[in-house]
Amino acid sequence: MKDIKKVLQSHGQEHLIPILESLNEGDRSNLLAQLDSIDWNVVELWKNPEDLSGKGRVQPIEGLSLQDIQSKKDEFLQIGKKAIQEGKVGAVLLAGGAGTRLGSDAPKGAYNIGLTRELYIFEQLICNLLEVCAQCETFVPLFIMTSEKNDGETKQFLKQHGYFGYPESYVRYFVQDMAPSVDFDGRLMLESSSRLVLSANGNGGWYSSLEKSNVLENFPALEWLNVFAVDNVLQRIADPVFVGATIASGLNSGAKVVRKNDPYERVGVLCLEDGMPSVIEYYELTDEMANQVGSDGNLAYSFGVILNYLFSLSKLRETVKKRIPVHVVKKKIPHLDESGNFVKPEKENGYKFETLILDMVRLMESCVPFEVVREREFAPIKNKTGIDSVESARELLQRNGVKL
């Protein structure tokens, strides 16, 4: 207690000392463990958040169009198959979220998108991966990132369904790191008398969480990690053509992209910023940039990212030594007030600390955009109805021959 008091006092968190002293031994141990795991350098950012808004010199990035890929498809396929068969490629599924916007508190991957039969998001993604495994005549290590809240439920769900035909020996789990929240005065917030308000540290924290878990040690031949989000049910995972194209490029990463539907489509765009690969948001493009046309007749800023990246593992290990940018975000944060009552605020009352996978692309220092056909590889499920919904994904799945 003497040690933790000094730490709390040095970081302006004295309000927690009387709470710690009032707890029984078990609850105090829980809270102490959480406090012990805090990265105070991140928490202190609330005072002077990094300026992540300014952009350097932005330019279009050259990438592989559908025509480029088709002309070298056989070459890319052979390079990619060889790498997969030699155990050099792993797949990382970011599955820490729940299906809240779909009306479910269960892991999002456990959501049933079938109509006349059960078809879960996890099931469809594993089916997509199994197609590649059949093509390459081997299995790809699958690393599944869960959260503290859905870890047990995710493991139970996949085990109950026999991993939908995927060999359990090739599946590993790791839990995403959590970050505390603070009020506008920088004071740590409590969810209960013995628990801090914690939230996932953003999808940019996947690699640091994976590295801490030590599960990579089970697959020593790994050289590349294909990272993808749980919500795109049409994506091809560990796609050997994509793998081969990235390896052949000699660059440190690859990103699957779709051509924008129009200059103002609300999607992040892969480009160059001060000569480094970067993803900028649609609203950061000026009208002139959004409508700029390249020599090929396409929009110059047309590569929309779909959160399917291939990263060099050796380069990722270098990035651990750097600190990925931390976004300090104002949020409505439910918490215990000073009277010990649990409140759900109606307006923003504090800060959360998040990292984004988009920022990792820049840390890779080089990236090849790899164009895919939108209707074949991009069916995100973010909402129950409307755009990027269960409805729109079902329509695209059926168009691609998937029985629902």
C-alpha cells in the first residue's frame, strides 16, 4: 500500500487511496492488479494529447490494379502458395467486439446471418480460410483476438461448433489489452468500488497484445501476418495471390483495397504522406484531391481500405520499440460518482485512449495496395439494416453462391 500510494500521488490519483483502504483484501488485490498494469505514459496524454490532426504532404500511392494482378496472377499465386506451405503466413482475426449494433451482447462472430439455416459470421470466415487451405494443401495458423468480456464465450462457442472444421491445433487465442479512462481532470474512473473503467485499447493494439501472449512461439517459421476484421464475411484470408504479390513487391506490407464508388465515398484512402504509406479519412481530402484523376483515368485517391492487411513480422517486431500514436478521444463514460452511485452520463465526461491499425501502416514504412473486386470481397456487417448491414451482406453472399 505504501508503494501504490506513492505512485497514485505522483500521478494525481489520490482520490483512489481512501477507496483502496476501505476494500476487503480480495477486492483490494483486484484493484491493485489493475493499477499495476497501467501505462502511465498513456494516461498522462490527457494533459497534452499528441497532435494527430495535421497531415504532411499527401500524394497518391501506386498500387496493383485488377489488371496488374491478373497479368501476374500465376506468378503471385506460386510465390504465395510456397510461403503458406512453408508455414510463413499466419492469419489474425480481430474479434474482440460484441454484436451490440446487431441487437446481441454475444461476440459479433457468433451472430447468425443465415435465413433457412444457421450460418454464423465465424463460420463463414473459417469457410473462406478453409478454401485457401484446400488450395495450398496445408493449414494456416489462426490467431483470434478476443476481449476480456468475450474471451470465454468465444472459446466456448467455437469449441462447441468444432471450430467449423478447422483443426484446433492451428488455433490460438490472445486477449486484447485494455486501457483505463479518465475524467476531464485526468482522474481514473471506477466501474465499481474495486474495478477501474477499462475499454479495449483500439484495433491498433492487436500486435502488442499478440506479442505479450507468446502464442507466436508455437509457429517459429512465421514471417507474415494477415490481419483482418470479424465483420467482413466475404474477405479472402491468407489469399495466396495477395501474399505472393506483397512478397514480390519487396515491401514491408500489403493492403487489400477496393476502388471508391465516387469521389466522396466515406472510406479511408491509402496514399502517401511525406513519402510514407498512410491512410487518410474521406473528410481530410480537399475537393480538388477527391476529384483528381490519374494517368490511368481513375481517381488518383481511389484505394479504399477494407481492413485486410499483410504485415512483415520482422518489421512488426521493430514497431514494438516505437510507440504507435495514441488517440485521446472524448466519450460518454458510465462510472461511479463521488457518492458511489453508478451513473450513465448524457454528454461526454471523460477521455478514452485508443490506437488504430491505420497508424500501423505508416510504421511499416512501405505498402503495396492490392485491388480486389468489391462485390466479391467486401461485405461488411456493421448495422442490422441499411448500408453495410446484415441485409446487404446476405445479398452479396448469395450473389457469390453462398447458401443462406
